[in-house]
Amino acid sequence: MDDPAVRPEAAAARAPLREVPQVDRISAGSLDEVTGYRVIREHGTTDHLLIVTRSGQGRLLTATGAVTVAGGDVITYEPGTPHDYGVDPTVGAWGIAFAHVHPRPDWGPLLDWPEAAPGLRHLSLGGELARTVTDQLLTMARWARSGHPRSALLAMNALELALVWCDSANPRSHQLDPRIARVLTHLDTTVTQAHSIGALARLAHLSPSRFSHLFTEQVGMAPMAYLEHQRMSLARMYLELTDHPVAEVARLVGFSDPLHFSTRFRRAVGTSPRAHRRAHR
């Protein structure tokens, strides 16, 4: 099948590629290549090229030497940077997901990674984070080649999410410990459920005291305070946008006692649930 989303890269499996792709916004795909795959573009491209290594090993030749990338490594070529990359012959295989993209204007900080060579930036991701980023890039590639009328926008959104996750491993950015990130995701998706410090600490594979200290240091508030903050944000949404009785709102955000909910809401927001609703109608 002649797939325009992957054709420019796939052609290089047979001979070194020197053609410069013309990318309006985003072109993406995934490849599993063997020794002999090589891409050479003496003047680079006008877009950013992002490559994540899914398996095997790649070798990138630069003006300052060779750079080797393996599983979990992510690189970006900046516009105008010469390209010379391919399968590392010492390994013989390289599985990648890639994207040629013209970034959104506000993506600058998300692409400010450490330089491996002039115009070439690099991050190494841990196993769980690498899988998350790879999944987003594969989702991006599927949208990029779909017939959906908003395929380019959906692909850009998937790529942006991948870059946000990459940012958590960027030493130039505020780094969130992956154990704390795991707990945050858990709390955000189970906000109405009962939680304990002990159970959250086990999820993070930390002692309760170490977990509480690290969570507070990274997030800026204690775990239970964060949970209540999320519940109150959800409660404000229900009060402002629905006609649910206060007792029902309490239940929907994880409180079995409406009076206790009203007390906590007043302490957090500064007014009662009913007064908050009146003020926003």
C-alpha cells in the first residue's frame, strides 16, 4: 500500500535517502529496519524531526562524532541540521516511531532538551515513561495517516502529549519523580474513592514517611491535601454547571456525609456550596 505518511522514510530501507520531505504540518509513522537503512540529508529539513527508538539501536553521524541511540532514547533534529542516521550495524536492527513536524509556537520549552551535537537534542526515558511516550507517538502516527477530517489536529495533540511526558525526563525542566507521577495519575483517575497514605506509598514503592515527604516536595502539598483539592475542583464544576443537590454533589466527589462535605468546601473555597452556586448563576 502506498502510504504517504510513511513513504519518504520507508524508501530509505533500500538505498540512502537524500530527498527532503515537504511537510505542511505533520508527517509521521513507524518503521522496523535492518542493516542498510540510512537517511542522509546534507541540509536537513525545514521542520523538526523527532525519532523515538522502540527497539534495537540506531547510529547518528554528526559533525562532532557518532551518537548511538537505543530503547527509550528520543532525539530531535532542529530545522537546517544535517541528517545522517540509520541502523547501527553492530546490532543490525532498529525500530522507530518518527514525526516530521512544524511545532506550535508554545512548544519551545517542551523541545528544549540537552544537546547531543549541534542541532541534535536527546533524552533518555525510563522503561515506563518510554512506553507511554511510544504509545502516544504511535497514536500520533495512526491519526496522521487516517482519513479523519481533523487527522492533522488529532496527530498534533497526540504529539504534544508525548512531548509533555518527555518533559518530565528533561533535566532542563522541573522533573517530577516517576513514582510520584504514577500516584498523581492514580489519584486523578480515582478522585472519588477512599485513599490512604499507606496504599499510595505502596503504589510508589516507598515507605509512608518517605512517600509523604517526596510527594509534598514535588507537588507543593501533602497527598491528602492534593486529593481534597481535586475533589473541591470537581465539586465547583458540579455546583456551577449542574442542578444536582448538594448532597448528590458530595457523593459524586467522594464524600458520604453531606455536612462534612459542606464544612470542607467552606474551608477550601471560603463559602458554602449553596452560596458558591448562587454566585456563579
